[in-house]
Amino acid sequence: MLVGPMTDRLAAAITTASQLAPRVLPVAGALQPLLPDGGLRPGWTTQVGGAGATSLAFAFAAEASKTSWTAIVGLPHVALRAASELGVDLDHVVVVPETTVDVFAAVIDAFDVVISCPPPLRKASRINARVRERDAVLLTLGATPDADLTVVGSSPRWYGIDDGHGHLAARTLDITTSGRRAAARPRHATIWLPDADGEIRPHTEVTPIRAAL
């Protein structure tokens, strides 16, 4: 049993470690194994591309939007109904059509999660730095220089049409994530986005992608 000054030092060390541990914003359970921290890391810029990119961005932001304010920037024609169907809480969403650098800076300062078109190429590094400084989460629909994480969707498969009739009821999507530092190890999963009940859930187990020999 530790007593006296040793106990005080141990308590201080535990407190410091907890303060240094990264706080993450939650994501749907099916998406957790695709992220190094099991959630969205504040201060990171994530570029989302490939098949179903918009749906993917909404899917990754959905859980966080239930408790965190979310801005959608530079996407004035985005389908908010589709976002809602994927779990985004529209009561915590603000749509900002402008895409100037000043607008980016303002929403990064004010919102926990920002979904946007790619920022102006010449200003991307400045915007990424502000994301890190403000501990925001930036999800861009398209390539962004120096992104911390890259999410790519591929091989969409729709279900529900049989013998030329019926309606599209569910979709599976292959997802690959890779990036820098903690996200350097590529990860892969196939998920329902959505399933027939409108849910996001796993389709296969997550496996690392082997590097080419």
C-alpha cells in the first residue's frame, strides 16, 4: 500500500496521463475498427473519397452530431434527408454555403465537427493547422493536402431489386482507411451503408491490408 508523498506523486501522474489521452468523438460501432482510436480524433483532417463519399462522411459524423454541433460547409445542395437517414442529428447541424478562408476559420473555431468540400488548395495547410489548434474534426469530400486520415469507399453493391422489380433497400460498401502516424496501418472493412432497416452495421470482419511484396 502506498502512502504519503508516493501516493500523491502517483495520483498526479495518473491525472496527467488522463489529460494527455486523446479525447475522441464517437462513431457507429461498425466504423470503430476502421479508426486507430475507435472514434474521430479532434485536431485531425480526414479526406473522404471514392464510392459513396458523401454517405461515408455522414456516417462517420452521425454519432458525434448527437452531442456535438456540426457544420456543413460549401455543400449547399447536400441532401439533409439522406444525412438524417444515416443518423445525423439535424437539430445540431448548420449549413454554410460559403467557402472562403474566413468562413472555414470561423466554423472551425465554433463547431466540433465540420463536413466540407476541400478547402482552397493554397490555404489547406493553414486550415489544417487551425483544425489542430482548435481540436476540431474536419471531414472533407475530396482530396486535401496533408490530411491525417484518408477514407475511401469502393465496390458498392445494392440489394432489393429482383427480376427487374422492387426497390433498392440496402447497400454494402468496401471501406479502406489509411493515413499518417497512428493511422499509418491501413484498415479495411465491408459494411452495410445502410442495411434494410436503415442501420450501419458490419458485413465482414475488419482486416489489415497487406502491403505489396
